[in-house]
Amino acid sequence: MTVAELPIGRRVAQWRIRRRMTQQMLADRLGKSKSWVDKVERGVRALDRFSVIQDLAGVLRVDPAVLLGREAAPRTPATRVDGVEAVRVALARYDFPAGGPCPGSAFPLVELRRRVGHAWLTYQHAQYPQLLRLLPELLDAARRAHRQQPVGGAEPLVQVYRVTSAVLVKLGAGESAWLAADRAVAVAAGDPLLTAVAALPLGPALRVLGRHRSAVTAMVTAARAAPSGALSVQGTLLVQAALAAAGCRDPGGVRVLLDRAGEIAQRVGEGNDEEWTSFGSIVVGLARVAAAVDLGDAGEAVTRHEEAVGLRCWRGLPAECRAAHLIEAARAYLLVGDVTTAGRALVDADRIAPAEVRSRPFGRSVVGEVVRGGPATGAFAHLATTLGVA
């Protein structure tokens, strides 16, 4: 049976579960009884008034047509970020030199590492269109350097694949992000530290593809194999494993993994950007917010978010990290029914790093959810209108 063929009550139940609501939560927001919701979902009570369907759709943040089993007009226009296809082409390129020197000229390793560092800073400032323009040439140069100097060129090539995977995850290009992450692991083979570093983008790439269980396994395995001194890398791998565990609806696993990451963070301290991870206690705290949202624990997510942004080290995080977290915070506020504060969180995210909201499909979809949650006003209304969502 297709989704369109399901009884309307079943569709209501599916969207309620997707929005992490209990029957009581849905009933409270509608001003109905839990028994009423239960009867609707079981098909005992008919939904024969469009006004009631509109109310349900408003609380569930979907188009009424979706509940009626019809295709809804898209609320959030898809956007194309220039440069993604060029990066895909560069990633898919294979060079098979027939002997002799490799074609093209590689940058000296010192210059290559400088350019890699610039690419990471561009990513941390959420300048995604600019980064996309840099990556095709940087990928080619790093691969040439690795062919000409296999030992010295491995580390910068791994970092180029990492940052490539990271930005492709942001822009929803999951398969290409996974390819870049897989290439990084292949290049790093035989070097324990570099292998652990190369594993870092695997978690996000697998998660964006919906392969949460595989992500948990990969991240935990990499964390166990990482050298004991690579604390920030170990901690980041455990954070990624915990976020994947949340996608598996495993609250126990999330708790154990984040507690372990938290213990490592206490040893690392704040302000450490080893291997471009920004790892520290506040990053573990932000991961607790994102995991709580995915697990439907909205109250915990909101509480932990408000604690985190009150810390002095919050402003020391990269713009990309802060803006991405504020989008998660908007989701948390939506879950508790606070549409106004959700909108403010998105406005703040847009002020810190506009590309997080405007270029990321995920950011734009959350803007759309807030619009559907209630009338857009003030600065949020301006943002939604600018994005063509209002």
C-alpha cells in the first residue's frame, strides 16, 4: 500500500511519530482529548471537516494535501549552489599516468598545506560557494602531490578529501560526500593517526545517506583504533557515533558515547582545533542537543541549548558550528511549540553564517517548518520572504 492509499488516520499517525509527538502532545496542541486522537488514528472517528484537517496539518507542520493523500506543492524552493557539479567531476576524475612524471605540476608541499588550511578556514566561516570554487583545483593539485611524494603528500590529500566531504554533506550531496570520505580512508591506509583523521567525514556522510547503523559501527571502530594521544580525534569520532546512534533511536547508546566523549573533552579543554575538529566540552554539549532533538526529547534539547549558548566558549566556536547548532535549536523549539523562538534562532543563524540557512537544503527546510508552524513576523518574516518560503 502506498502512502497515498493509506487511510487519513494512518497518515496522521505517521506524521505525529515523525514529529516526535505522543498522542497526548498532539491532543494538547489541538485542544482535543487523547482519546479523540487515538480514534482518528485508528479510523474510528472520521475526519470529515477540512477545518479540522487544516488544524491537524498546522500542528504537524505539513500541507493539508499531504494528510489527504495528495501531492503538496513544494513550500521550500530547491536551490542549486553553483560549483557542486564541478566538485563532483573533480572527485570522479581518475588519472592513470603511463609512466614517467605525472602530468601537471604540483604545488610545493608547504604551499599545498597553506591552501588546505585556507580551505578549512573558508569552511569554518561557512563560505560554501567560495569553497566550492577552490576545491576542483585543490583536489587535482593534492592528488598530483601525493603521486609525486606518496609519504609527504598523503596528509594534505586526506585533508582535502575531508573538507570536500564536509561541504558536500552540508549541501545534501550525500553520495559524493561518501565518495570523498572513502577516498580519504584509502589514502591514509597504514598510518594509524592519519587513518583516524580520514575516518572523521565517514560518519556525517553515512548519516546524510540515512545509514545510521553503519555510521555508528564505523565511528566506534575508528575511535578504538585511534592512537591514544589523538584525543580530539577520538572525541570527535565518538560524537559522530552518538549522533548516528540518535538516528537509530538508541538513547542508551547516545548517552554512553557522549559521556565517553565528555570525559575526553575534559582532558582536552576548550579552544583546541586539533585536526580542524573544534572538539571540546561545548561541542559535546551541542551534540547532546542535536541528539535530544532526534530522539524527540524536546525539553532536554531546549534546556541544554540555553545552557550551551550562555557559556563563554560559545562565541569561540567557528561560525559554521554555531549557525548549524542554531538550526538544531530551532527544531527543538518547534517540538515544544515555541514557533517564535524557533524563528529567532534561524534569524541568528542567518546573521552568523548566511550560507548555513540559505544554501543548505536542511536549513531551508527548517525555515519552511517554522513558516508552517505559524504566521511569520518581524525579522524571520523577512528571512522567509527572501528565501521564497513565506
